Amino acid sequence: NRNFPAAPDAAEKGMIPPMIFYFSATGNSKYAAERIAAATDDHLIFLRDAVRSRSYRYDVSREQRIGFVVPTYFYGLPSILTFFLEKLQLSGYRDQYVYLVLTCGGSTGNAAGQMAKLLKKKDIALSAQFGVRMVDNYVPLGQIADEASAAQKLDLAELSIDDACRAIRAKGIGDYNRFRGVAAELFTAVAYPLYAHGRSTRPFVVTDECISCGLCQEICPCGAITLSGGKPAWTKSKCVQCLGCLHRCPTQAIHWKKADEHRGRYYNPRVEP
């Protein structure tokens, strides 16, 4: 939790109007969130900005829906979301429709089960879950799909997003996620601790291709990067592991142990950075 700002005193921050909460580093979840917001006429709140501004209190008394759209990491939830949920305070919650949309490269595992437990601690019920399979971009373990294959995957993702939009507008209840995978709870139980207790920044390296643009520092959701001598330095031992710094570096100067050197980079081409 020391990777993120502390929550402000209640008097310091006023209530903030709503509300689809989303997190995205490579554009997949951002694209899904924007499409859903357009279909439901709801507002978007970027978790990175909410955490940076320590905005954890929201008035939902006039809201009919409360949405969360996030990527799946190691078959579980991104650390920035778990941190945010610990601090979240919803004023005026009265059993509104609460949904979760999980984007993934393969399967989501039991990420929704994690979400349901975290919300239950706040006396909030998860009404529905959805899955959207998009382009896998975890380069420490694999190659980025070529342009044609990526476009095909995104076309299929559009159908899943359309289905989710229809169900969300109708306030459909239940499990609409077709991408949980086989033995979802087992996969999450085995894989997620590697992420939850790992997330080390030590493997990140920078090459001479760095042009000192500062984009990595700007976009890092937990402020783990600072420019030192014009080059990025990871000043926190852990981060969200979103790999946004790696994928969005304009000269591909950031690497993960250099194991990803020939595996490509990715940002969803259907959404603005």
C-alpha cells in the first residue's frame, strides 16, 4: 500500500460525482470502458487519476449503475484496484446495480470472485460480471500478435463488448463471463500470489535508445518512476506491473530483463492514448 498515496481526511475531499471506474495501461480496458460509457451514458473515472488525487469518496445516491472495467493480471485483479477498493467510500449506496468487466489476453480466472469478496467487505454486492478477450500483451511471457491477428482479436472483442453493453443497460444479473477458463479458482489460487507478492521493479532496464521524454514517469500509476540524469529510474521496489512504461516508450528503450527485446510492443489502435 505504500506504493500509493494515503487517503485524505474526509473534510479534505468533497464527494465526487460518478461513474465507471476503469484502469488501463495498453488501451484495452480503456477502449471497453469508453464503449460501455457511450452505450450507458455514464461517466468515466480513471483509477490512476483517482489514486493520484486521493479521490476515494463518491456520492452514488442518484446512480443506477456502478461499473468497474479493468484488465486481468495473473488471473486476478490489478493491485491498483485492490488498493482503491480498500479506500473506497460510496455515499448513498442502496443496492444499486454493480458490475465488473474484465479484459484479458486468455482467461480471467477467478478475478470476479476476488472482486466480490472485496466489495462484500464494504457491504456492496456484485450484480454481474463480464469478460472481454483482447490482445495479450504480457511480453515477459510471450510475443505480441501481428497486426492482422491483433485486428481479428479486436473484432471479436467488439462482439463481447456489445453483449456486455446490452446486458448492462438491462441490468442483467449473474455471470456473463465466457472467458473464466477451466479450473478458474485453482489457476487464480496458484498464479495470483506470484503477482500479489511480487511486482518487483528490479527487472526493468533502460537502453541508450531513451530520449528522456518523461512519458514513462508521467503515466506510471503509482509514481514508481523518476527521471535521473534524464533517464528513468524505478525508485519504488514494487509497482502495478501494468507495463505501460514498456509498451508506450516511443523508442522501445524500456525492457523487462531485455527478454522482451524482439517480442513487440502494443497499444490498442482503436483508442487514443
